Amino acid sequence: MKIAIINEVSARDKNPMIVEALENRGFDLFNVGMKAGDNNPSELTYIHTSLMAAILINLGAVDFVVGGCGTGQGFLIASMQYPCVYTGLIVDPLDAWLYSQINGGNCISLPLNKGFGWAANLNLKIIFDKLFQDEFGAGYPEARKASQKQSRERLQAISNYTHRSMEEILQETDEEILKAIFSYPDFKELVQGEVKDKRLQNFIIGNYL
């Protein structure tokens, strides 16, 4: 599984903890947002990082995004404005497991300042233990498995007809936002790399890179 880690400015000091909690699990990790001690002049807010998540998911550059912000709410709300992004707010390990089983989404938002106290790094590790413990979308409880699968499929259909395409969205996005996100070398490199949607990739490269 390819996983992008995208931190915004208020939580960039938590980036090393997230990376450490995800390491040694057999995933391909791409740390493409703000990092502790980052000297990039562009500061990323959840407005930026949510768009970055949407671009990577819609490109098929990654399978999953780990994001968040101070409370987790801003990134959650912002990322859900885009097509094909299904984000869960994950506060504790039970949230993580239920999200993976019932919602089977492709993006999570972590509260990285609010309540981020003693043993928070351990909580992160256990969150990822539970998040990736079982097959996504397996269902819980068992009797609700078929209904939950149907709901996920219906949500995908709703997302398709209620959102504009990523190309249209990017064309209407503030140039300063686009300049900020594409100034991050790791993000830019991932966008230019191996992706599933070559058409969207060519559009981005031709217009913004």
C-alpha cells in the first residue's frame, strides 16, 4: 500500500511521530507535507493539505492519505469537498478499526494538537495497528456487512455526481494555493511519478509544473 503523510503548519512538529508510527509495516511511505524544521517558505494550512490529498488520491499516486490538523476537523471538512476522497476523523484506536471495517475509506484526519498529550505517540502507533489490522470494508457487525458495502457503493456514486472534476476544480483554485503546494519538492515528485490517471497527470504537468 502506498501511503502519503501530509502535515500542515500547526502540526508539523508531530510529523516525525507519525512517520515513526507508520514505519516497518511494509508500506511505501511518502512524506510530502510540512516537516519538523521545514525551511520551505510556503506554509501549508489544511486548505492546502486537503487539496494535496485530493490530487494524490484522484491521480492514483497513493492508495491512502494520513492527514490532520490541530483538531482534525478542518482537514476532515476540507478534504471531503473533493471527489473520491472518503475521510474519517480518528481520535483513538477504536475509531480507526471501526472506520476501516465500516467505512473502508482512503483518508484519515488526526487531531494533532487537541488532546495530544502524554503517550500520544503510543496512541498513534496503536491507531495504525487497528487501522490496518483487518481487510478494509470487512463490515461490523457481521449482520450489517452487506448493507455497509451497499452504502459505500452508493456514497461513491453520490461523490461522482455531486462533485466537479479535479481538472475543473484546479482551474478555479487560487493561484497562490497552487503555487504553495507545488513548491514542495516531495509532493511535486510524487505527482510526476507513477500514477493511475495519466490524463489528470498530464493536465497538472502541462498547467502547473
